Amino acid sequence: MRISIDKDVCIGAGQCALTAPAVFTQDDDGFSELLPGREDGAGDPLVREAARACPVGAVTVHDG
Ligand code: SF4
């Protein structure tokens, strides 16, 4: 699994970090970023939930 965040689309709603706090955080401007070493989701089942929770669809989960 690989996670990507489209920072051009992210509006800083924070739903991803609230939903999967072990993987997502927010940078100083409030935009989503992945925690260091969590680019592969670290097997966290909440990652897909976080992608669904994003109101603007900025989080994409790539399988494989
Ligand atoms: S939920 Fe979506 S819009 Fe909100 S911070 Fe996360 S990626 Fe950005």
C-alpha cells in the first residue's frame, strides 16, 4: 500500500488526522501530511477510512 495526498486539493479539514492519527498529521499550515515512515500506511486499517473521510478526496490509497 502507498498513500498519496494531493496538497493542491487538501483544504486542511483535518479529518484524515482525526481518523487515522497514527499515519496522518497536519503541517504548520494545517494541511495533511504523512508521519515519517508511514508512507505505506503501516498496515493501519484506518487509512482507508481516512481516505473516505476526506471531504475533498485528497487522499488516495494505492494498492500493491
Ligand atoms: S481530510 Fe482531506 S482535506 Fe482534510 S486535512 Fe486530510 S487530506 Fe486535507
